[in-house]
Amino acid sequence: MAAGKEIRGKIKSVENTKKITKAMEMVAASKMRKAQDRMRAARPYSDKIRNIASNLADANPEYTHPFLVKQVGAKTVGFIVVTTDKGLCGGLNTNALRIATSKIRELETAGNKIEAVAIGNKGLGFLNRIGAKVVAQAVQIGDTPHLDKLIGPVKVLLDAYQEGRLDAVYLVYTKFINTMKQEPVLEQLLPLADHRMQADKESHAWDYLYEPEAQTVIDELLVRYVEALIYQAVAENLASEQSARMVAMKAASDNAGNVIGELKLVYNKTRQAAITKELSEIVAGAAAV
């Protein structure tokens, strides 16, 4: 029964693993609701300030903020890569880092250099492995992101763009669609991309009155615009992380249950074979006597 003892040990080991994955699934489900509520609460403000900022270039031509101007000649592009601090969340980080890698390779082929800011341990480790220049980082964000901790590292790239040392800044994160689907996103943060449809531009002529003056208001608004987009990206990524982890841990628990069932079947067959063998030996001994 040495084989039977070994199988019992495997069953016990898988059962312990299943308990862990089940507990992680329940923890992720609990955190997921809070993360989704935080992400949905931030979306209206983020969308509105994005729309207002996208109208500024046409609304006030006498003053143009550096964030609205396309820089040329620097041959350096900035990346803000938002990932998770922990693993066990399926292909969430892999998918986001894949599109980031594709864009980085494309820009490097065109002769550009890359400077990156990593938000999250997984992205930081990946950028270091591929040899990208990491100029700042924000890790161990926790379950509740704080803008004060995020905007400091990101400001390194914003200042570099404002000084003309970067041609563009891209933001990579995972957008929350629903519990079962999360979508990796690569969007241009700077120069300010026009998010409006052409038809909307033709049907609406936007203009604003500024108080105290256009430069002061626009400077402050565009800082808020960048902060809102960074915070929204991190909130979306956290909601996606908890959803992906819950789904991954549920799949792991289900697979552990299947493995336990298969091991128990093998154990029963092995035990039955051993009993049959012993009976055969007893019968053979009795017949010999």
C-alpha cells in the first residue's frame, strides 16, 4: 500500500491548495466590489474633464499650453505602465505588457529612445528585464490609490515633455469592462489627443470665458486633466485586477476539485487491486493446504 499512501498524500496536498485558492477567491470578490465602486465613481469626472480639455486647442488660439503642442525632434518617448503589485490574476499583466512591448519595439525601430514610469511591481520588473530606462516608479499602492503617491513619479515625464525633451507620452493600463472581461489599453496622454468625433466638432463651436485669465485657468485645468487620467487608469486597473484574480482563483479551485476526484478514483482502484491480490493469495494458500 505504499502507492496508496503516496496518493493519499497528494490528495491532502491538493485539498490544502484548494482551501487557499478558495479563500483568495472570496477575498478578491470582497475587494472587487469596492474597487469597482471607486472606479465607477471616478469615471464621470474623468470623462468630463477629458472632453473639456479636448476643446481647449480650438477655444483659445491666442494661448497654447505645452501639453497641447506636438513636440518634434527630441526622439524620446515616455511610457506610463500601470500594472499590479501582485500576481495570481490570470493574463491581466501579460496582455497589457504585450501591447506596451509592441509599441516600444515599433518606436525603437523608428530610432526613438524610451523613458518609462512604472506603477506596480509587475511592470517595474518587466521594464527592467527588457532594458527600458525607468526614470521613476510607484509600487505597493495598496487597495486604495492615493493621487499624492501617483503624481510624483508621473510628474517626471510631464516636466520632461513640457521642457521639450519628449516627443509624446503614452499610458498603458487595463480597462475594466465587466467581471469576466478586462481590456488592455494603450492611449496617448501627451500631446493632448482629440477624443471628440469629427461630426461633434462640426456641429458644436466651443468657446470659454476665463477668469482671471486664460493662461492661469488652462494651466491649472490641464494639470487636473493629467491627474484625473492617471488616477482613473489606476482605479480601472485595480478593479480589473480583483475581477481577474477572482476568476483565476475560482478556476484554480475548480481544477483542484477535478484533480482530487481523479486522485480518489486512482486511490480506490489501487486499494481495490491490493484487496483483490490479498484475497487471491489467501484462496491460493487455502487450496494448497
